[in-house]
Amino acid sequence: MSLLPDSITTLIAALSRLPGVGPRSAERIALHLVQAETGVVKQLADAIITARERISFCTTCGALTEKSPCPICDDARRDGSLICLVERAVDILSVEKSGTFHGKFHVLGGKISPLDGIEPEDLQIAELEKRLATEPIKEIVIALGTDVEGDATSFYLAKRLARAGLRISRIAFGLPAGSGIEFADELTLSRALEGRREML
């Protein structure tokens, strides 16, 4: 029998469904919220509802946005000949935080995974091909993970998208910044060696 009232138990269950929130974190957040001032809780609830209602996917690239096309697609200063292909819309945020990519994006919406029932036609590949026909794209940088599905999807895309005048590359994978070789697994080291660049 739970010592907590049903409404708190329901709140904990709802919070624990959020990514990265375990049972203990969900309980701490729930207990904090039920003891907070009503105004603070209402402000949080309103912010969640407003964000959910206003945010949609960019009709061009698939990024999270309040208006379509999104600010990245609409930015004339960005290099329209360079497209970074990512799995999910949130991956754009990670690439943007690096501050090194100045092209545009395209969100695939997943990875090919026959075991999970995800086939090429379930992804936004046809939409990318339409962009290739109408935009001055000269290079596609594939920025997918190095798991089996990511590798398979990358190789599939490289073959399917291959055409004259289009360079298809994949981001290099290697050691995290500030990390030593002794902490790297064999696959990471192998990728780091394969993705090496000339220094001078």
C-alpha cells in the first residue's frame, strides 16, 4: 500500500515517462511541485501547453519551429549548398551547439531498422530527393550514430543519393575531448584512426 495520495502517485507515473527521468527523480519532482506555490505550478503547466501548441516541424527540413520555414532554412547567410542529415530534430541542436556547421539541415525521422518495422519509405528520404532537385546542394554530410542501424542507413543513403556533382560524406567518429586512449573501446579507436586527418 502506497503512503502517497493517489494524485501524487499518478503525477510520479506521468513524470517517470519523460526521457532521462527515473523513478526517484520523478518522485522528487512530483513532491516539489505539489508543495510549490500554485502560481509557479500553473506557470509551468501553461509553458508546457503553449510550447506543445506552438511547436511544429519545419516543412522544408523537419526542424522544431514556431514558423515554417524555420529560421535556419530562412537564413540567407547559411550555406545552401551544404546539408547535414540527422536522425531527429533534436540532433540539430547538438550540431548547432558545436558552432562549426554553417549549412542547412534535413531530418530523416529515424533510421532503417527492419526488426522495428522501419523501412526506407518510412523516413524523409523522398523529401530530401525533392530538395536535391530544387536546391543548389553540393554536399550532404551524414550525421547518424555508429550503431548497426546508423551504419546501415548511412550506407543505404550514400548509394541511393549518389549522383554527379554531389559529394556525400559522413562525420568522423573518435575520442571525446579530454579523454584518454585507455578509456576508448576498440570500435571507437578504429573509427578515430579511420577518420584521421593530415595535420600540416
